[in-house]
Amino acid sequence: MSVRVMRSLSDTELSATYGSEEEMVIKKGSWTEEEDSLLINYVNLLGEGHWNSLALSAGLKRTGKSCRLRWLNYLRPNVRRGNITLQEQLLILELHSRWGNRWAKIAEQLPGRTDNEIKNYWRTRVVKQAKQLKCDVNSKQFRDAVRFVWMPRLMERIQASSGNASSSYGHDQTTLCNTQTHGESSGANPMMFCDSSMISSYSSGVDVQPPSVSDASTTSSCNLMGDVSCSSDSAQKGWQQWDYSDLQAFEPNHGFGDADLWTDENMWFLQQHLADDF
DNA sequence: AATAGGATCAACCGCCGTTAA
DNA sequence: CTTAACGGCGGTTGATCCTAT
């Protein structure tokens, strides 16, 4: 069977021919409600997988890939939509620092979120922030900024809100963060550390263990940044001096135009005191 | 009210690994 | 062993929405 591909113009419905001449027109573009209903019905009937044959069975003029994507990213039960929560942001930053652009793997740790959504978040929020800071998103400078400013700030806000609101997953977050300092890192910003229960409690409802962030010799509280330990005197001193309390630039819907909160002084600090220490 | 530019996100593309014929 | 089909994944695009002017 030959396949002719036609790109739809928004809601334009394409006529598809099928049959005697063994030609099928593949529809592209936005999915209609009818297509969604068809797909849902046939996935319920046949189960996930075998997307090409499912598409044919359902009479959908779509590729198997397109059906799979639509199902996984939109129609599948328990897909979480809407704003990425602070906890989710923190987890994404943490996991990305460990795994890089392994979106699917990261998504496994955020129940209901899709790799596509996480990827979009990264590109629209994180990459943009890096651009505003005039550094490459993969640069050590920016990674340090994420570790030592953005993530602590997120944790601070999570902690601040944990007392008066249950998590979006309906779990008590009172044990979210452990702000005690560590022996070997006592000079570091306490917000850098978090009880390892944080991630697993975040991933509530799903039996997910956080990635190993500490070996057996470490204390029960772990460094959320995993492989980072603030062992440099200069960095520790810098942390004590660095006032990041006003940072809003990283917060969603909070005007990324506030990136000037990332002052030259702070960036200089990062470059001078952190870049070589970790 | 109009519009330009930015932000967001759904969906497509291409590559790659796996599997079955 | 080879090859084609399929599914999964990350990268990218483009339509739509939002906001500032």
C-alpha cells in the first residue's frame, strides 16, 4: 500500500482514500474529538501497542507513531496537565543534572508527566534562563547557577509552602526538607540539603525510588545535587555572603524579565568561586 | 482596538535499537 | 545473516495564546 502524506491546515479535514488503489492519505496536524474518541475506544479494546495495526483497525488516517504520541501525551488516563509544581521543577532540575536530556527517564520519576512536557519545560524555562544569563545551558557556569541558586530557592519556597498546603499529590509535605547542616559541609547553604525522602515522597503513589544520590557511607540526609559537595572554603564563604533571597527570575509566571536579579556580581561570584571548586 | 513579539505546547521528524521474517 | 517494520526517544517546528505597547 502506498501512502500519501498530507499536512492538514489546522482543523481542515482531509478526505482520505483507501482501498482499491491501495492508497492511503495520512492526516497530520491537530487531532479532532472524533479521532480522539476512536483512538480511546480502540486502545481500550486492543490495549496499548501495535500502533500501526491499531490505527488501521480504528480507521484512523494517522500513522501508528502519531496515535502512540497522542495517546501517551494526551489521552492516556492519569496524564497530569497544567503548571509544573515547585516540587516537580526541583526534581526535573535535579534529575537533569544527573541524567542530562534523558527526558523519558526523567518523566518516569514524575507520575503523570510526559517526556514531551518535561522537554518543553526545559526548553521554555531553563534554556531561556540560560540565554538571559548569556551562558550556555550546558556550561558549568549555568549548571552551578542552577545548583546553587535556583534549586535552593525552589527548596526554600517548597519549605515555606509546606506548612499551609498539602502537595498536589495529596501528601503531607512536612518532611519535605531537612535543613540541618552536615558535618563535612557545615559551611554550605543548608538549603542545599534535603532529606532523601523528599523525592520519593514527592513521587507519591508510585513505587519509585530516587536515583542513588549518596553511597552507604553518607548520612540519612543527602545532598540533592548528588555529586556535588561544597567543600571549598571560598565557596562556603561565598554562600554565606550571597544574598539570593530576592530571586524571582526563575519562577514560572513571574516575569523572566527579572533576570537582572542575576547581577554581574553574582555571576562574577559564580565564575570566581564556584567554577573551579566542584 | 490593533498588532507585534514572546511564550507555550502539541505534534512531527529523523535516528536508532529491537525484533521477526 | 540480512532486511524491513515497528516503537521509542530526543530534537525541532509551527500554530495558538498571551502580553505589552
